[in-house]
Amino acid sequence: MTASEALQAPAQTRPVRVRIAPSPTGDPHVGTAYIALFNYVFARQHGGKFVLRIEDTDQTRARRDSEQMIFDALHWVGLEWDEGPDVGGPYGPYRQSERGAIYAEHTQILLDKGEAYRCFCTSERLAELRAQQQAEKKSHGYDRHCRSLDNADVARRMAAGEASVVRLKAPTEGSIVVRDRLRGDVVIDHAQVDDQVLLKSDGMPTYHLANVVDDHLMHISHVIRAEEWISSTPKHVLLYKAFGWEEPAWYHMPLLRNSDKSKISKRKNPVSINYYRDAGILAPALLNFLALMGWSFGEDREKFTLAEMIPVFNLDRIALGGPVFNLDKLTWLNEKYIHDMSDDQLVDALLGWRLRRDYLKQLAPLIRQRIKKLDEFIPATDFFFAGDLDYSTVFDQFVIPDVLPADVAKGLLAFVERFEARETWSHEMLHDEAKAWTDELGWKSKHSFILLRLIATGRKASPGLFETMAVLGKEVLRRRVRRAAELIASGGKAK
RNA sequence: GACCCCAUCGUCCAGCCGGCCUAGGACACCUGCCUUUCACGCAGGCGACGCGGGUUCGAAUCCCGCUGGGGUCGCCA
């Protein structure tokens, strides 16, 4: 079947219910806003519901503050959800970590139906298996070592307290069809689908199980998600079949890209929604820009609001090529939005941005002793408000004595890695990391700290370096250090 | 490496159930106009159907192959 035939397939009669399911493992990602946008618009267009579900089943990576940041970021862009952990709804809880009993129950159903089995293989054995498959250049996948264990054996090992997971008993012959409504049918040999882990040894479900169970229980009618999921969709279809449930309609959106076409990543692009907010991008402009990534309004129109998009939205108009996220165009669109604001709207936007009371209040202790008159405040603090800084007058000071520029650049990136790895964000943490980092590189702090100061503030004299960095925030600091590193590595030629 | 997806200007999109396409719009870049400056605005320029085979009177549009790019291959999502 071709894509156009798939699109002509009988329309779903179920009420429209869509969702986004971010994982709270870091900063709120533009990719989340991107997918949320299309789900939101689709729901609104069809009078359906837009659900927010938090996928926090990875105990080792979930972060407490991350969930709240996701809420805040989605509120900021203006994509309001109808059901979610904070607002409730008829199919809660909407946080996967609170749905343990549901997953346990459904795992048991599959076990009872003979659609799943216990597996006692250790991660060591699996790692070895993978290494061996890699060495033999064979395709990867679990070898079904535990698939034929008999019940008595399983019971005995369970009783002995041996750790185990539950795996899906996937068919070994034939093929499965994934009906992607954007591309047509994708046929996958069952041989390509291995016996996926459904329940981890800590009792938590994997993404595959939790996702399918929740989408079904939450009556999700259309799954609009990123293309990176398309390879695991056969597993999900198999799960729907194993449970005997009706599948949702699948739509896999193209992936946002870095300028080298790889999947968008924080190493090559600012990916946090908070960065764009702090750098002075307006929420409607961000949404408008995101809508342009893979979709077109029609009639060559590029500037439009969310409300204007809803009635004309059409999934048929999704372009499947991976769109490169281009800051220049975002900035241009943002400019249009600013030009079209009234005086009051502009003032309000400014006051809601970094001219907010709580942000200015963070500046007060840093600047009080450094100004003699109020009129010195703005010139003394400009770098607290700017996004990217102009380094042209200080670039020649971006040096560490006796260190090659390429190594200075590399060293700076190592500093970014250090503060990225920390969960806390404070001037104490930044100070500790900067010191340890300087020592590790064998640099002198009188050199490395002035370099950081120049990069963070664009000047040699500023309030306390680490206090300043802390106020600037992780997103802006990361961007400035990365940009400076690029500049140094390229001899000042990068833009 | 295996599997899957994708393929129009540097970038984002339009066109793609074949002819109206000497391929349209936008960003970026360049030039000029406007202007006391800068910016805005306006006008113009540069610039693409990846390659090779088919099918057809006719292909950017349909088919096949190749090439290229991307994604996935975890007790992460």
C-alpha cells in the first residue's frame, strides 16, 4: 500500500485522543515542543483531548526538577494539556512511576497467555552476546536463551531469589506490517524483532510495555511521535496483538536535525526550550517556526499563529525529509513577531522576560557594590541580558599561555561536560568544577578563570565569576562556552 | 554490519493521482533604492529537481537500480 492509499483508509471512528510522553531526564527539549505542537493542533482540530504523560520508569535517570521544568516550558509555549499528572483526568495516574501495579498486572496477563516468559540472563551474558554478535558481524538481538525454560525451573529459580526480567515471546516466522499513516505500510520480518524486555528486574516496565499499556488504557487514538520510534513500532504492534487490543493510528514525524543532518543534539545546537526563552525568542515565534519544520501552511504563508494553524492543519502536508533547525530563520520570524507587537505588548514581553523582578533581584547583590549611580546599571549588566555576545574585541585574549588553540577549545568543552554532569546548579558547584577542571588540564586558574570570565561576560571585569555564571543559567552558559570554543578552534572565523 | 526511513536552491518549504515548471516562496548572502546615521521597508541578483536506467508523445512528478543522508539495533526513553 502506498502512503496515499494509507491516508484513504477508513477514518478512525474513535474519539481523538493524543498524547506526548516526555521523559523527565533533563532540560525540556525543543523536540518535545515540536511533537507536542502537532499533537496539540491535531487534538484541537478534531475536538479531541491532548494528554501529557510522564515516562519516568528509568529510576537511574529520572530527575526530580525535570518534570516541573517540562510543565513550565509547555505552559510557556502555550500548549495546554487536558489531562496530565498536575491536572488529573479520568485515566490517571499520568506518571508511569505511579502505575506499577497496572504494569505488573498486564505482565501477568501476557505470562498467563503464553505471550511472554521469564528470562534469567544477566546483563553480563547479554553484553557478551552483543560483543560476539558484533565481532561476527551478525545482526544483534537476544538469542532466546530462556525462552524454552519449563515452568518448574522458572518457579524454582524465582523462589531462590534469582533476578529475572519478563520478555515478549515474539513470533519467529513471517512478517509484521506497521501501518504508518505518513509513509504507507512498512513490512518487517519477524526475524528482525527480538524478544524485547517488558519488565525489568527492578519491577519497572520498559518503555515498550508501559507505552503500549498506557496508550491503550488512556484510549489514545493516534500516536504522533518522532521518527526515531519507527524501528520499535513492530514491537509495539506485536504487543497490541498479544493483548488482543486495537492499535492506534501511527504517525512518525521527521526528526529535527543539526546542520550536519544528524539528530538534533545539545552538543551541536541549543536544544532546551529554556535557552530560546532566555535568549529572547517569543513563544509564538518558536511554535510558528517549529510548525514550519516539516509542515507548510499553504499559499507560501510563513507567519501564522497557533489558532490560525488549527483549522487548516493537515497531516498530509507533512514533508518527510529531516528538517535542519536553523537559528537564522527562527530569529527572522521572531523579528516579525516583535515588529507586529503594540507598544504595550512589547513592554509586557520585556517585563515577562529577563526584566522580571525575580531576575533583577538575582542581579542586585552582584552589582550593588559596583555602581555609583543607577544609570550605571544597564551598561554594567548588559551580558546578563544578551543571548550571544560579541567577542570581536576580546577574541585575541581567548588564550591560555603555552596551550594550542585547539586544546584550549577542547578544554572548554570539557568544562561544559563537567557542569552538564552535575544535577545541582550553583556558584559553589561551578567553582568546584572549574577548579578541578583547571587542575586536571594542568592550567593555572589565573589563566583559566579569566578565560571563562571573558567568555561568560565578554569582558575582563565583572561581578564574581561563578555567581555570574550561576545567574546566567546553564543554557546560556553552555551556549557561550561552546560558541567560544568553536571560535577558538576556527581561529575566529566561525560566526 | 543488519534492518528501516528519507532524497527539490547552503537552509526551510511549494510543486509530486505526468504537460500550465525556461521549477515558486522564505531565510542566509550580494547589489541597488529609501534615509542626516543605523535598522526596518522596498526592488533586484545568486542559487536546486543526487546519478543511471526504464514507462510515456511528454517526468521534478510513476517504476527499478545505484549513490548519498538519517534512524534503530539497551533490564534508556
